[in-house]
Amino acid sequence: MSFQMGFTLVFLTVLIFSYLGTGWWWRYIKAKDKPSERKVHQTPIVTMGGVVIFVFYWLAVIFLTVTFRLVIREQLPLFIASLPVFITGVYDDAYEISPIYKSVGILIGATIIYFTTEFRIYSVFVEWFDNPLLAELVGYGTTVVWIYFVTNAFNLIDGLDGLSTGVSIIALATLSFVSYFFSPISVFILTMMVLLLIATLLGFLPHNYHPARLFIGDTGALFMGFMTSVFCLMGIQRPGYVSVAIPIIIIGLPLTDAICAIIRRLLKGQSITKADRLHMHHKFLKKGTTHSRTVLTMYGIAMCFAGAAILLSLVETKIDRQIILGLSVIGEFLLIDYLNLLDLKKPLIFRNHKWHDEDR
């Protein structure tokens, strides 16, 4: 049996067991997410679905290594680094801990990643600084900030049934494609790990899609965002703006929503951790879009970002890359303005849309 055929069977096995395991978890877990002013659901829903994702994903990785007798040097460090993030999510789902305590878990995981794996933003800065120590410090800071910010960005879009799960699947699938066809052979096995996370999430999604009977919870959103942020670092290993731009574009949707949330709250003089109902999915709902259509629309936006990242990987000339980046920035600006994600008195371009006035 070829490796491709064998891995396909492993992928399908993980997907099926994830689906069945999620159904079993839903029947026996007692933790529920209760409705509140900043949440969309109206009745208590079973949560902590992320426990299933965490457990089945790492079982899948072990199954992969045993089946094909692989040695993945990043496997143990990744698992150890994901533990504090996972535990933080479990505690937050159970007790709703403060943002400070939540941040500690993510920062611990990010620090472990930097010092025990090659997932780091370091080589980008080697040519920028003559002092290796300065390059190391800047590399550490940017790596930790990247992981922390992306992890929280995926947690912020976890506001509708299946939204964060689906967006993560799209981002990871794009990352797998780009890594498989355009990255060095050294990341091939890591691409298999990304695909296993996709299989785990695909098995979970039917239980999480609208109307959801099981929420992913902070347990899953933080773990999913953390792993996505780390895997995105596979592409940021070479100097040059393209290697940095591709991962950013791949996860452009959650990053856009998170950046706009920070700017919006700073403009209002609020704490950046203050919750509100002005995120991208809230804006679509206020526009009159149904729950399911909002999720599908945001899937479509995530696919547009994915397409831009793939195109950026394909083109070879500098001018083509600049055109793609320019169009991506323009499209992102139009999206922000159309939805008024900064919650300005009037959008800069879409001033005549009646629903903007009703939103304020």
C-alpha cells in the first residue's frame, strides 16, 4: 500500500472516530454555555466540545506515527505547548476566568513553542540585525505576539454555530495546500499533522453547525487557534515579505475582526478586553442575514482570503505579487467599511446604506 493511500485511510478513520466520539461526548458531558447579552444563542447548549478535538487529534497523531513508523521531532514539544492552552480553555469554560489568566496559559504555550521547536519568526530578522542577540529577542517577541494574537482572534470569531470551526478548516486546508506544493520537503510530515487536525475538525463540525447541539467552547477555540497560529509559522522561515504575507492572508478573516475590535475599543476609550456585539458576525446579523447565511457568507470571505494566499504562492514576478497584495488590502478595507467594523458614525464609502444608521 502506498503512503498516499495509507494516509487517506488514516484521514478517513480519524474523521469517522471524531464524529462518533463527539456524539458520545455530547450525550455525557454536563457543562453548558448559558445565554447572555453578548451571546446569540437563546437556550443553554452543551459546551467543551474542544475536549474531543484535543484528545482525538493527539490520538490521531500518535496513530499516524505508529502506523507509518514516523519520527516527528516537533510532536512532543507541540503537545506539551498545547497543554497549558487546553487547560486554560477548560477552566474558562467551567469558571469563566479573567482575560489575564487566560493570557498566561497562551503565553506559556507560545514560549514553549519558541524554545523547543523551529516554529518561530527568527530567520526573517537575521538579515535585518547585525546583532544575533537582538535578532533573537525580536524573533521571540514577534513569535509570542503572533501566537497570542492569532489564538485570541479565533476565539473572538467563535460567536455563531460552526463559524470558528469552519474558518479554521478553510485556513488549515489552504495552509496544507501551500505547504505541500510550495514549501521545502522538510515540512511534509508537519503538513500531515495539519491534515489530521482538519480531519478531527471535519468530524466535529456536523455536531457544531447550526443549529448546534454542541459548542466548541474556549477549550476548542483556543486550542484550534493556537495550533493554527503555530502551523502558520511553517511559512515564515525565509526572509522576504511574501513568506510573511501568505500566513497573514490565510487567516485574514479572524485577524481582520480582531484588529478592528482592538481599534474600535481604543477609539471609544474602552479596554481592549471589553466584550461587545460589534464583531463581524454580529454586523451581518444586524444587517438582517440569517444565522446560517451569515456563517456561509463568512466561510466565503475566508475562502477569498485563501484564494489570495494561493495566488500569491503561485505568481513569481514582483509586480504580480504587489498587485495581489494591493487588491487584498483594498478588498479588506471595503469589507471593514461596508460592515462598519470600526463602529464609526458614518462609513467612509458605504454612507448611504440604511442599516448602518439603524445599527447605531
